[in-house]
Amino acid sequence: MMVVQNLISLETSNSFQINQLQCQHLSGKLCKSMEDVDAYIQDLTCQVGSQSTKHIFKNLLQAAKDAEILVKGCCNNHLIQATITMANAKEHFASLAFKLELCMALLRNNSNEETKQKFLNKLQDWTIEVSIKELQIIDEKANIDRQELLSTLKVQAGSNIQLGNLIKRLGTIGHHDFGVRSATNVMDMWKEEYTNLQRLQTLVKKDGASLYKILWHGGHFAEKCFHGGNHKSFQKEASILAGLDHPNIAPSFCYATSDHSCSIVMELLDEDLHNLIQRKPLDAPFELLEAIDIMLQIAEGMRYLHQNKVIHKDLKSMNILVKCGEHVSVKVADFGLSKIKESSCTDSYQTTDQGTTRWMAPQLFGDLEDQNGGEFQKSLQYHFKVDIYSFGMLCYEILTGRIPFHEIDSMTFLRKRIKDGLRPILPDQCPEQLSTLIQRCYQSNPATRPSFNDICGDLRHIMCSLMLESTFYNP
């Protein structure tokens, strides 16, 4: 396979600028996977041409391509750019290592119905064990790689202020406990001067914010600029988010402020999920396996946010960014910064946004009386479970290509109907297990909604079941 050969070439030429140990671990795991695939193909008892095997090979190929992109990013000759984009990538390495292990486990257990079912029965325990193991391995290697990078940067830094700030930022990565360290010091480390951000193109202007394509440290990035807003709140939010890193979270690299605006510098992606869906066929924008994969990517990103005590508060297709190709890669965006957007509006309550209402948990409807009183409603206003409800609505959109409650125009009427229990009707072809999971997500009682940890487990089980089903057919 050309992808594997490319990775071997990079490793033998010692082209790594950063993350050498993590790259070598991932490359070695991919090479081992290809050896196992060759052995599988040579085994005459294996059904190489079966539909289930094709699904597994397709996912394995995608993981290999993603690994190649990740490793190439660590070989970027521009050290500052490589450091900005790849220094905090251990979650990416661990995620891809796990995907390779999962693909090979599916292949090994694909021989007959009995072995398939046995593996599916133990899938949850297997997932926990393997994901923890890979993260521990990567974490150990990442610590060594980071120390090596710090040593390299310190040698080159001299009186270079930007390199000095970059070194300080590396020390804050992965730490979000502001009770231990000074929040002010952490915020200062992630601050950038507006003069260093060269705007190349205006991409979007909407809701008191503008999105620009910019040139920064020799690379192309996106700058989201909030006009007005609470600078103090923004700086604290931005500094926390800048240290987060996950394959399904749109990364934030720094922030900048002026008298009239606040900006955050992010990864430059293709478009949002809503726009992508609008170009797809109505009623079935994605094949079922692809739809479930997109849901799982979003759920994995949201699980990571919740683990880091970040509530999104405005999860919808417009806030999911995508990178398109043979495989749709999605990243959750606009998380944690919704308070900044709200502060620039005349009415800060989210229900004034008609688009948001369709995805919003009913306990956030401030214009309707809550039977338990205002204090109960206030306590739930930004509870983690509001994101679960929105995720359920997002799943409906991914499956059908329609925004939730698309047939209702009046937001006042819609809020009343949702309060009374109105929910979208899922398509008949939706598998029962998936339909049950989505309906659990948008239940009225927040306490009965699952966690993202449970959602990820269920979606992975559904996906693996479909991949192992030799008679499975995607229209």
C-alpha cells in the first residue's frame, strides 16, 4: 500500500520535526496491520470479497490515510507552524492507533456468525481496555516528545519573543485547572497581537461575528472575530479552549483582543455540516454507515468536551465544521464561546435565535412557565444534558437532510409543541437500536438522557454490527 510506503520512507529518512516517538508508534502499528491483512488475504478460508470485509478494509484504508496526514504534519520543515498545529496531538495519535486495532479485531472476528457475535458482546469492555492502553502508551511517548521539542525550541529561541511565547504555551497544554495556576498568566501565554494576523479573505459575516482566512506563522488559518463582547469572559474561555485537543474538536491556537473586538484563531476547514447536507440528496444525504460515522465523530468530540467540563450550549449542524474528501471528517466548533456571541445581541437569551430553537433542549425555553419554578429552570440552564438533547436533533438532520421541525415556521408555536412532547419522526429505514438511542437523547426529562460516553459505546456497537453483517446493504 502506497500510504504505508510513504510512512516508512518518512521514518527511515528521519524527517520528523516533532512527535518522533508518537509517529514511530503509529507507523509501526500501521505496518503491523498491513502484515496482518496480507496474512488474512492469503488464508483461503477467509471471505475476502464479502461485503463485511469490504467495509472493514475501507475503514482501515481511511485510518491509514489519516495517519499519513498526521505524520506528514509532524514533518513540516517550518518548526513554529508544526509546533502550533501538532505539538498537542496525542489524542489524535491515540485515536488512530485505536481505530487500527479495531479494524484488525473486526477482521480477525469476521470468520463466522458465532465469532462475530462473541466479539460484539464483549465490544464495550474491549473498547475500554484497548483505548486506555493506547492512550497510556501515547501519553508516555508524548511527554518525551514534548521535552525534546522544548529543548529544540529553547536552543533556537534566543531573543525571539514569539518562540518564547510558544515555549510558554507548551507548558500549559493539557492543563485546564485554573485553581492551581494563575488564570491571568495562562491567558497571557495564549494571547497574540492583531498585527501578526494577516487577513486574506472574508469567509462569513453572521450574528455579530466574522470569519476570515488568515496567514499566521507562514500557514493558513481561520480567524473568528467577535465584534464587541465581554473581553474578560472571552479571554478566560479562549485560554481554556486553546489547550483542548481532540480529532473531532476544531482546535483553537490563540486569541487576540482590541478595543472593539475579540478574535480566536482556529484550524481552517472546508465548510459547516449544514451547508454540506444542503448539497446532498434530500431524505438520505449519507449512506447509513457514513451517517453513523459522522454521529460517532460528533459524539466523541462532545464526550471530550464534557470530560473537560466544557458545555457547548449551541450544538447544531451550523456549528459542526467539516473537511470533505473520500471521507467526511467532522469537528465540533463554536463551543464555550456562545456567551460571547450572546453578549453582543440585544436579547441575550438563546431562544431569540430562530435557528437555534429547533435544536434546543426544552428546559432552556425561558419564555414558558416551568412547573417546578424559575430556580429549577435556572439550575438546568447550562446543564450537560442540554447538549445530549441537541445531539439527538442533529442525528435526525444527518439521517433525513432536514432541519428539525422544518414544517413549523412559528417559533412561539414550536416551543409550545416541543414542551408538550413533539419530537421529529425518524425514517423507517433507521435501525431499531439507532432509533431507540436517538429518541433517548431528546427525551423531555434530562435525567433520562444518556451520557456521551454511553452514546459513543452504542454508536460504535451499531457501526460494528453493520460492518460485520455480510448481508448489509446501503442503498
